Amino acid sequence: MRGQSVDVIDDIFAQNVAVSGNEVKMRVMTRTRCFVSVQGGGGVISMFFGGKVMLYHARGREGGGMYALANKFSGAHVKDFGNKTQLVQHFKDMVNENYCDACNTRDEVSRDELPLPYA
């Protein structure tokens, strides 16, 4: 993936050894507007930043009410999938159609810059 204009989190960690791993992840997430995640802790964090969230929801208590609240709180548009194949297909369709408007309007940073959370 490194040769395909994709940022690899391990490379960002290596370039920013003075910053904790969790802080690096949160700073990177502030510049991201499309997320693919799973229900639970990681999925909840991905809802804090607005944009589009494609969520694999296999089972659990989280549900539509929680996802609607995320929209009110951060403007996140959560689409949950109970089937991995459907989630992957939806993601591929978005990439192929350049559908993710929010991703196209994110703040640009250089490949080696660690974005500040409140820049």
C-alpha cells in the first residue's frame, strides 16, 4: 500500500516518536471524513469526527438510536451493515464512483506532516 499514495499508520508513528500512538491516531482522524469501522469502541470514536461512517454491526446493543445521536452530535452519517460483503461492496462503489464528497473536501496536509488537532 505504501507505493499507492496510501498513508500507513506505522510510518506515521515512526516519523513522530515524541507523540503517543493514541495521539497520532486522533490527530490523523481529525483530517479524515470517511471511516470504515466496527461497532463498539472503535466505531464510536469514528463517529466523533463527522463525515461518513460505514459500520459493520454484527450484533450488540448499539443500534439506530445511537447512530442517529451521532449525527446530531457531530454530523456523522452512519450506515450500518450486518453483512461484511455488503459493507465491502458499498465501500468499493463509493471509491469507484468518487462518491465520498466529504473525503474530497478534507483539509490537505503533506504526506509527512502530522496534523495538529486544532490547526
